[in-house]
Amino acid sequence: MRNRSRPPLSPEAAALLSLSRRTLMRGALASGALAVSGGALVACGTKGAQQTEASCVSEDSSGSEKTLTVSNWPQYIDVDDKDESKRPTLVAFEQKTGIAVSYTEDINDNNEFFGKVQNQLAECQPTDRDVIVLTDWMTARMIRLGWLQKLDTAKMPNFQKNLLPSLKGRPFDKNTEYAVPWQSGLAGLAYNGNVTKEIKTVDELLTRADLKGKVTALTEMRDTMGLILQSNGHNPSDFTKAQFDDAINKLQKAVDSGQIRRFTGNDYAPDLAKGDIAACIGWSGDIIQLGIEDPKVKFVAPESGAMLYSDNSSVPNKAAHKANAEAFLDYYYDPAVAAELAAYVNYICPVVGAKEEMAKTDPELAANPLIFPDDALLAKTKVFKALTEAEEREYEAAFQRVIGA
């Protein structure tokens, strides 16, 4: 497994590494590419885009065609140390099943990828992909539009048995039948212990006098607002407009007082590492990398709770190899395979039993709570609720007004 052989990363390199998955799409928010009147949000509500199981019927050729086409994010699968063109777990799957996999790292941004496939999916046409991997909110949009095939989880025993309980029955996929988490992560607090004392709560971040002007928050509405909702005692998975407004007002006060220096995408990481900012709202995947070089840079799950996100594997409409896709996804829920993958990517592993498998070869990595959070931490995490199209417009608009985007 590729783990301890990975060299320590500079803060800048760590930031660039993290940009490859969840955070590249944040740039779209920061730059206004996800403006409320922007094409992606408007396009998803275009007349005729909605599909149903009855209006868009897919046929499965897996029985006669042992092939599979997968689209994923860069650096999101294990590679061989000696030959980076080889992906050991993928090779093993092909040998085990006889299914030839075309694996492409062509998802760099959720909205960008949506733009690539929306015309085909809106018209019930094939995308030439059997598996796509998208972040929670985009997966929720795809489900809402009826653009994904329902999985036959009875044929996925590893997935049924080993999916983390905290990832079952999520608001946008209540029956856990469309979205299979590939990897997960946490949004919470981070601080640099070289320049400030420990921080434990969102209220500290937003009001503590010694942090004034030394704080950043994220341009991702669901993570920043989810944490503030929790700090107010509200549930990000199930909240009212009044509760959202209370949270927005709390954020506005922190902006008006000068407590928050700015809102960022992933670019908070080098500033935090250098001590240019003292504390922030950030992502666990970034902080685990920064902590390799400086253990005083720490990630904290707030006392009120953290936000849990996932990048999810799904089968789009008209994909012709659904059974092959189900076999592929179930294979990665074998704890031994999941441990090998997690050792390479260093995000939260969504598979029960993978920690014990990893401990056999790398006890230190297996003990890392940002890869394998304990039950107490996971019990405090929430997934942001699935929004209707109207809610998405309204809440994004309110958030964008506060952050000045």
C-alpha cells in the first residue's frame, strides 16, 4: 500500500493536492461561476430536463459485455509506486471479474462536469459513462432530475454490510439506492497552534477577540452555514428558513465586526500553514496534509458537530453496464480493498472494517482520526439537507450577499 512512502508535502503542495478533488469546484463558487442566475442552476430547471424511470428506460448489456467505463476525480485511486500508470486495486478487480475497466480522471469540477453531460441526460441519451463520481449536492441534483439509475443493492453485499452507518439514509438518498460514497471528508475548524491557542467552538471562531481579522471561512455555503446552524443548536439535515436566517445573521455580524478576514476556497491552506491566518473553517483532507509537516496545525470537530460530505459513485441513465458497475462498487466495499485505497488517498474511508485491515500493515495510519473517525465523532456529524431548486437559489443568494461574492 502507498502510505508511509509518500514524502512530506509543503503547505503549497498540500493545497495543490487537495485542489484535485472537492476543492476545485469551490473555485467556481468563489469566482461567481455558480451565481444564482448562472447557467448551471437555471439549466437544471429547464423545461423537459426532468426524467423518470418510466420516461427514460435503460437497458443493461453486462451479461454479454464485460466492460465498464468510470469517470472519477484526479488522484482518487491507488497507483503503483514503481509505475504510476498501474492502479493495483483496479488491476485486481479486472483479474477477479474479467471486466475490463476504462478508468478516466476527467472530473475536475462538479459544475463543469454537469455541463458536459446535462444535454445528454436531459434528453435521455447515453453519456458513454457507466460510473460517475460527484459531490453530495451535485448527486442530489442528479437524483432530483431523475438522471440516475436505481442500484440493485441486493447484488452488493459488501456495500450493504460495510457502509458506515452515518452515511446510510442521507437526506438526498433516503433509501441508499442511488449514491455509493467513494470517499468522504469533514468540514470543521482548523487552527495553527504556533500563533493561537486551541479553538473548540464555532462561536469562538466568530467572536473571540484575539482572533479578530485572523479568521477565514469557506465560500461553500453548505459547509460554512451547516457549521453555524449546528452552533445555534439546529440540524443542518432538517432546518427551517427562519433557522437559516438566524445563522445568516450570525455570519453577517462576524463579517461586519471584522472578525472574518475573507472567504476562501482551498487557498486558506497555505495561509494557515504560514500563520498568516490563525484559524478557519476548513476541510479535513487539507489539514491532514498540512499536519504532516507541522503537527501544530490541527483540525477540530466543533463541540456542536461537524459537517460530513462525500463524493458519490452513481450510474447515470442509459449507462449500459449497470450490473458491472454494481460489481465494481461492491468490490471497493471489501474492507481489505478499501484499506488499500484509503492508504493512498488519505480521505475518510466510508467502509466498516477497513481500519482493522489497514492496522495489519500500517497501525499509525489506521489510528489517524481524519481517515477513520471514531463512532463518537461520526455521531456528531451531519449531512446538509437536500435542497429544492428554489431553496438552492434562495439560500445561495443570501449567502453570496453576506460573503460579498
